[in-house]
Amino acid sequence: MEAYDILREMERHKQAVVLATVIHVEGHAYRKQGAMMLLMTDGSMFGSISPGCLEADLSGYAPLVWESSKPQMVEYDMRPADDFGWGETIGCGGLIRILLEPVTGELLVQLLAIRAGLERGEAVRLKRVFRKGYSDIVYKLSGAYEAAEEESGRKMPIPAYSHLFLPKPRLIIFGANPDAVPLAELAAGSGFRVVVTDWRDAYCTPERFPGAETIAAFPQALVQQLALRPDDYVVVMSHQFDKDADFVRGVLNGQLQYLGIMGSRVRTEKLLDGAERPPWLHYPVGLNIGSEGPEENAVSIVAELIRTKRGIRTDGAWNSPVDPMRDGPSCRPW
């Protein structure tokens, strides 16, 4: 669950809400430092910080934290070798400290400001300075690098925790064919902000792609309208050679995080027509898992998107040595 989704859900709730944030981890844990979830005082939850073993216990703290209007630290130590409860049950063996904060007052104001920044595509850093243990916290917002530069090279005189909130990466799908439906759904569930584009109005509709943004325009106009950024991900899959070529030519004039083109290697070489191949270009799109059909192809593509997002690189994208003659997902040879 992305921080963006947590903040969006928080804004929708009108009832009492407690924010749970993992601020310290030692050893192995299911979620890492910075993971968050929401605990409602009626017992409902949104998000997770474990495989399901800590949430029920944490939920019991929510009414007390809300009523006290004071943050509280909860610690789960699963490191002892003779612990046959927590550690063995969840497959973890670490120490986890979770900060519980009532979402009200200054914290609510700051979280809403963070949500607005993420909507604008901005990275925002929230710094918590702890006073009187963890029961009194001073909150401060800054730009993505401002706080990091301020804190580098010197030891903080008082305990503090700083977290960088990153906007959800944008995935642009060019081609609103039926095989784009499972890709849009899986990508949205994997932490991407999905935008589906096509030149055919009847294909590119919110009804066919619920939860995704939809833009209908011809390729040249789309490139301008999208205002592509270096952190964008793009998958080209309209299956219309001329339209794909027009869109790819416009996209290659900029800089992206990822560009994947669906189709065989031979087709894509013709489509590129001698254009320079940047390192962020991937074809055939997706990881080679032997996928067949729209659903499996979506898994293949999203797996490659996640690998790129996590910074796991190969020796080369477009000239990868893995099975260079294979066709791309869901495509006939060209």
C-alpha cells in the first residue's frame, strides 16, 4: 500500500483515525521503515504493516490514543530465540517500533498538505521532532532535499524521524484495447497512477478503465497534453503500427523512466526506424516469463515496471541477451 493511498483514504474518513507508522526496524520484518496504515476507532483498518499478525493488537490501541490526543509508541520485539509466539508465527525475527498518532490538529494539517503536494507531483518530507518521549511531537514540512541537506553531517540534538513522501509514479498506457484492461487494473494495484490514452473515444472511457484517468487524442496531441516527465512510465500497446510509431517518435524526444513497446522485436525495429535507443527503452515489453493472454502479459509487464521502480537494472534494456528472437506479449509476428 502506497503512502498516497493511505493519505487519500485518510481524507475520505470523517471518523476518528489513528495513523500507525513503522519508524524503526531491526532484523527481518514484513514491512520496512516508513510503512503506514490507518486504524479507525470502530475497529476497521486500511493498509497493513505485517502479514496480519500485528494489526489486531494495534487496533486495540486506537481508541486509547484517540481519546488521549497523545501519540504513543508500541514496540514488538520478536528477536529472542526462545520466542515461539510472535516471531515463529509471522516468520519474522526483528524488532519493530510503531508510532501511533491521532490524526487531528497539526498532524492533520500537515498530512493534507502532503496529499496536495503529491497530487501536484511533488516530493515532500515530513520531519517529526520528539519531545517528552513520544507524547509530544513537533511537525515540520520541507522539500524533498531541503531537510536531508540540513541534517547531513551533524548529529541531531534531540530525537527526530524524517520521512520522504514520494508521488505515486505515473504509468501511461497508449492503446485502450481489451488487453489493456488487466494491465491498468494490476498496475493500479501495484502502486502506479494509471493514465489510459487512445485516439478512439469509444475505447478510452472511465467505464472500461475504472480508477484510471483517460485521455482521448491523437498521438501528436497526446505527447503535448501529457507533459511527460523523467519519472514517467509508458507502455505502448495500441497494435496499430502507424499510431504506435507516431506516439513513440514523440516520446523519444524527451526523457522517461521507462518506455516499453509491445510487439515482436522485428516489428519494433521497423517502428523505431533507426531512432536512437535510450537505456530506458524496453522491447519486447515485460519480463520473459512465458506469458500467454492478457492477464499473464499484464503480470509480465507490471513485474518489469516494479523491477525498474525498485532500481534493479539489467546490462541493457533494448539489447538484453535473454531470448532476443521472442515475440512480445499478446502479439503475432510481424
